[in-house]
Amino acid sequence: MREKVPDKRKILDHVLLVTGQLLKDTKSKKISIKLRTLLRYAYISYVRKTVNLSTIRGLVPRIRPPSRLTNQYFYRDVEDVLRRNFKVKIENKRNFRYVVLYKD
């Protein structure tokens, strides 16, 4: 049986929801998170219809996004959405792309 393909726009909306929740729950002025991890959080948020970070973090080892969402083109779309809606900086550290989110 074929798995239902999630709409990319909906996943991008969940990226915004999860990012907003991360910024709301943190005490520090900035957060650094891998772009790949942020996408995984957003996908789990979409599948389970929750923005509760403790639930999302608990499900990260069990639920993986489909391969059609984990490519450089979709990562670029995620970066663009984050740049338009939040104060962010994208960095390359240790062969990974990191998103540095700044709290207003």
C-alpha cells in the first residue's frame, strides 16, 4: 500500500509552527539547531498534529520524513521560509547546515 505524500506547503507551515514554539520556550537570546533536525521536528508535528516539543523530541528516533522531503531543494525552501518569517542566520558547521534563531 502506498504512503500518502504530504503536501510540501503544509510541512513548511509546520516548520514555522515548530520554530515559533522553540523560540517561545527558550530562555536564551539565540538557539542553534541543525536544519535536518528542524525538518524532522516539523514532519513529526505534521504527522502527529502537535507542537508539543517534548512529544516531538520523543518521536524523533521512530518517525523519519520521506526521502522526497530530505533533499537540498526542500532544505533551500525551508531556509527561505525561515528567513522571511524570523531573524535567522544559516551557518555551515562540521559538515552540517545550522539555523541560528534569534529571539526578538
